[in-house]
Amino acid sequence: MNAAPETNGVQGHPPTLRSDFYGMIGKSVAMREVYERIERFAVLSIPVLVLGETGTGKEMVSQAIRHIYGADRPYVPVNCAAIPKSLFESELFGHEPGAFTGASRRHPGILAQVEGGTLFLDEIGELPLSTQAKLLRVLESGEYRPLGGEETRRANFRLIAATNQDLTSQVERNLFRLDLLHRLGAARIVVPPLRERVEDVQALADDFLRRIHEVRGQGPTTLTREAAALLCSVEWRGNVRELKNVVEAVAAVVKGRRVQVHHLREFLPEGRGGGPGAAFPTLAEILRTTEREAIQEALRRSEGSRERAAALLGVSVATLYRRLSSRKAGAA
């Protein structure tokens, strides 16, 4: 990735130190749309629902919103899948002594801790139905009552929720409340899977290598052209998280400054670029990757105008249309 500073485009906020967006790496059209939505929704206090596959970086979206909304305000991330359902209401709303067996002292709860800040509920699809109803009431009235308490308390926080589940399907199966989905889903941010932002793969890998090198003071810092092409050709089913795990594993064994194709083979799953029978990326595959990146960048710079994009690429509009058509046919 480029080392030159770049502004985030948010008025009143300082630029990031690198050409990323609050720690999020990627300049693809898909990610620029995510950044635009983050900027649009972050300055509001309405709930935001972040959707995306496992490993796409949904928590990083919440962190970006939090920094724009107010980095000095409290931020409490909660993994709904990690808290036993029987304890969730106590953890969220707090409880008074004697509220249930074993409740010997007062517990303020998460809502009290996040006062004036941002609550991030990850895997909200795992939230128990009974707790969903109470959370909806808090969002609509701004009030809640701790378990075993008589006094109603005011809640002042902004909610960001995330899930990799299809909540509409969950509603149909009576596992998620439709009214809560409506309350959460007005402002949605869909984080694209890595297969839809292939042009960001090398920038992500380069950034992981840079961070590792900064911490260790040694090890690889760059990818060869062939290694980068191989990473771009892999189907990253675990998305950014899987890519990061592979890069970290490779960096632990490479002695030189550059990551070569043979370094990567050991850590890529068989059938996805790795294994003993894995094929070296052909010149045609490398050229297709380069062409795809060039077309996407030209379309971005021309704001979607195919005529202007064709001019930037030095080809006729008819040629560009043929290239786009062949790409769509190949993806079908």
C-alpha cells in the first residue's frame, strides 16, 4: 500500500497516517462504498446494522464508526454468542442483589458502562428472543430496568449490531423479531467478501507484512509479483481473517525480505493454490488479474462512465464492453 497520508473525507476529523480508512485497507469500488456509508451514518445516533460473511471485518466497521462518532466516548464490544443465554439480560441490563440465585451484590450492567458511547453487539442473531424484546424497548423508549430493580433508568448510547446470518430467514424461522430487524436495519452496511474485492488482496497482504515487520524488526516486507498474483487467485473462504492468518504463518518462516510463491504453497489449502499438486499461476491468469484491476480503477476514476474509462485505458468503447462482457461470462 502507499505510504503517503490521505484524508478520510470526514470534515472536522484529522487524516489517517496511512492511505487506509481508520485501519481498514482497500481502495476497491466495493470498499469505497462501505467508507461512504460509514461516514454518512457515523455522525448520526441511529442504530447501524453491519452485515457480512465471517472474517470480512465487521468489527473494524464498528470501530471506524466509533472513532468518527466520538473516539473519547465509551466503546463496549459484546459477542452475543459468547454469553450464556440465561445470563444475557443480567449482563446487558444489570441486576440488583437477590434478583436471582447467586446475585449477592449489585451489578451495573453493560448499558450503564456504555453511557454516552457506543455499544457493539456482534453476532446479534444469537440474541435470545426474550432479550430482543427488551432491547427493542430500550431503543424505542430509551429506558430499561435492571433485573430485580424497581427503578427505571435512562439509557444513552448508540448501537451498532453485526451478524453473518440472514436475519430475514431468522425472522421466518421465529428466531429473530421482525420489529427489531426493522429498528436495526434502516441503516445497513454490507461488508463485501474478499472475492468481490480481489484488487485489495495485495494491499491487505502488504499491510499485514508491514505490521509484522514493525513488531519484529525483521522478516519479509514485500511480495514478489508472482506471489501477489497467487494470493489474488485464491478463493479466500475465510476472507480477510484467513488471508491474515496465512500471511502471519508465512512471515514466521521466511528468512529473507521477499515472500516467494514457494513460501506460500505450504500454507494455502489444497485445491485453493496450495498442496503438493498446486499449479503455478499461468501468465494468462496474471494478465487477467492485471486487466481486471486496470478496468476497475478506470471505472472508479471515471465515476462509472464507460466512455471515459475506455479513453483512460486507451481502447475503444466497444473493446471495453467486450472485456466487461467476457468477465461477466467467466464469473457466471
